[in-house]
Amino acid sequence: MTGQAKKFNTKIIAAIIITIIALSSAVVAAQYLLSKPSSELPDMTLTLIGSNGQQKTLNKQDILTLESFTSKGALKTSGGLITDVGTYTGVPISTLLDLVGGITSDQKLKALASDGYPMTYTYNQVINGQDFRTYDPTTRDMVNATAPVKLVLVYSVDGAPLSDDKGPLRIAILGSEGLATEGNLWSKKVIQLEVTSNQAPSPTPTATAKPTTVATVKPTATPSPTANPTATSWNIAVTGSNTITLTKGTFDTLVIQNFVSYTESGTTWQGTSLYQLALWAQNNGAISSSALTSGYVVKVVGAQGQVATFNSSRITSNQNIMLANTANNLALSGGNAPLTLTGAELSSAEKINGVAQVQILPIPDLTLTVVGADGNRVVLFSNDIAKMSSITYDGGSRKSTGTIVNVGNYTGIKLIDLCNLVGITASNNVTVKAQDGYTTTYTYDKVANGVGFNTYDATGNPATPAHPLYLIVAYWYNGTTLGSDGPLKTMIVGVDGLLTDGSAAAKQIVEIDIIAA
């Protein structure tokens, strides 16, 4: 080979090397640009508190100096929607905690938001990225992660700062597969991270200030903590479309994840929020999140038959409605065991000792007004509807054309029971009003006795009922919400499952008026 050829080959090799270096630099630069916000990050402050009391406050520059982590994530809302899908950049929580002594297996992390809302994470979640439920962001089905996930304090998404309602700092669960995780774990507006012991804190020597929302009243049965701080095993049924079992061990884990306490008249109740239990029920098969997208009601039943009901809008992220398993650091005993429903936001009538069952009911957020003949008005919300006695029977409608529609199983409240809230007599009729103003009127006999309706068999031919009929205000059809006919409609039902005239069923009702016949 001539010297000239060697020089030519050397130039080619050099050009190739330069090209590779340039391409590599471009890739690195692109990754860097993706991991950093494309616009100016807002000011931010984060306080870190170690288990030994060591404290460190970081500003924006301090946080950006730390080694960053970029990966994908999304959250699944309590209603079953997948939101906040994106590529996030931030600092691993473990890296931040190392600045104040780290975290050990007998400790937990409490993240505090700017509005005072706390969220607790276990050692396994912080260090090992374990104990997270993961979902396919497309199908929303629960799936197992095949690649590691990491708990990260993020400050940007898709190269831009977080929105004001979520940032400047929030916690995210990220991984290369971009799986979704439970939305309640994505703490927003985080201002503080604190490492604490897994043991519940000791009660303060003096009672905290009484809540301002309602006058504080002692529960109907005062707590009688046992001398032994360890309670025996117990189970409580949690019911939705399926019934699952809440064990003592599971509840203890929920308390570790989201510890809540409330002091009243010298007693410090300790446990977790009712909302945390509702999320657990949804995530563990008691009821599908998709059934709750329009709202739901949580019904708490005591061992003595006491009942309290709550709209989803009232309990969501609310730490002031709680289920306590200890009082003054001692396991509940006697009539208070195994759990007591209490909290700063509850009236004395809503507090329940000795919780025996929790129900998650897919009743959408709604308002129903009942007006008496004398003008007396009662306004009911979904939790009020859930508290009233219901019946479940079959029914359906036959249109004037002969078409048979809406045949199925209906659950609701007898219309007469709703009318009795404001008073009704045999000299009254009842008019129900729909959302669009359309009205349907029923005689007293139809309302109180279920008589006077035309009835048909399954083929649409006239038939005589062998058992009583009931005119109800229905909120469920075949065990789920009514869809476009709801959230409330009137329906005539009974053991025989006979059909009635389509004109007798009024949909989307919002008001019931007692009028003169």
C-alpha cells in the first residue's frame, strides 16, 4: 500500500470517529434536554427531617445540583381514569433522605403538602420500589411491573415545570415501562419529607384545640383501651359488588401508609382516614373503580346497627373523617373495638363505635328535593338516599307501540317513604319533576298501595299481579347506576317482575311534590 493510500485511509477513519463522537454527543444532549425543563423552574423550598431530628432545607439550586432521574409514569384516579401520563424528571426520594441520615426498615416516610395534607410511604416503597399496584395505562388493567419502579420527587414533566396546582414539587412513581400507579400516592405540592418511626406517636400531654366546624361531643361510648396494646386478630366485611375481608394486619398497614390522629376530651384516637379504606376497597376487588366515576357513598355500620353515610366528595382526601384502631396508643376494647369511626368533622350522631361493616355503594352525587303540601322542604343528597331502607325487585316497561324496554332488577326507595318525610294523606297526589322540567303525577293509591297500574307479562300481554307492586325511586339497575335515565328514576317493581306502561316511569327526577288531589 502506498503512503498516499495510507494517508487517505487514515483520513476516512478519522472522519468516522469524529462522526460517531458527534452523534453520541447529540444523543447525550437530547437526553439532557429532555430531562431538564424547557422553561424556567419556579422557586421551590423543600425541608428534610431525619429520624434523629437532623434538618436540612433545600432551595431550587440545591435540588437541581443533585443527580436527577428521568423516567415515565402515570396515575390512576379513584374513578378509574388514567391521567398525568408523561416523562418526569426529579430526584429519587432515597437520595434526598440520605442527606439527613437515610431511612431504615423500621421507619417510614411522611410527605407533607403545602395545604397540610400528609401522605405516608413505607421503607419498601422508598428504597425498593415495591408494594405499588401497577396498571397498564391503555387498558387500565392491573399488571405486574417487569422493570423496577422508583419513588421520585419530581419538578418537571415532558421537559416543562409542573403546573401550579401540582407543583413545584410532587411525588411520582416512575419506571421504564410507564405503568400507572394509584393516584393517592402522587402527593402534590410537597414541601417537607420527614423520616419517622413506624410506631404511632405518643399522645400529647394536653388535648388539642376543639374543632371549629362542629361542637365537640364525647362519643356515645367512651374509649376503654385495654391494658395490652396488642389487639387480637379481627376481620371486618367490606362490601361493594363483591365482599372482601379487612383484617387487622391489613388495617395496620393502611395506618402505616397514612397515619391520622384526632384528640378530643383527652383521648387521642389513632388510625387512618375513611378515604384510605375506600381506596383500598377499590384496589382490592370490592368494587370496580369504573362503577364509581360519577361518585359513590361509603356506608359504615356499627355492631349495634348504627349507620353513618358519606358522599365521596366529602371523604376524598379528608383526614378529618377517620377509622381509629387505637386510643392513646392502646388497642380499642369493649364496645369501641375493633374500629371506631370518629374525627374532627363528624357530628356526635355520625360517630360509630364498634364498626362491623363498611359498604362502598355506587350511588352518584345527586340532590333530591321533597316538598310537602304545606311547603315544607327536605333536601336529600346521595348519602341520605343510601341511609334509607331500600328494596330490590324486577320490573320493566311496555311502550305504547308495544316495544318492551328496560327489563331488569331495580333497587331504590319506596316513593311513599320519601313522601312521609314531609307528610302525605289520602287526599294528596304526588308529582315528580325531571331535570328538564317534565312532570309525572301519581295518585295516592299508586304511591302508597301500588294499585292502579296497567300490568303486562314478559311478552307484553295483559297480566294480573299475584303479589304487591311497589312504586320506587330507583338508583340502581341490575346492580349498577342508571346511566342516562338517572341518577334517579321512578319504576314499578315487584316479585312477579311484571311490565308496566312506559309513561309510568319518570327518569332523571330531581324533585317530588305533594299536591292536592
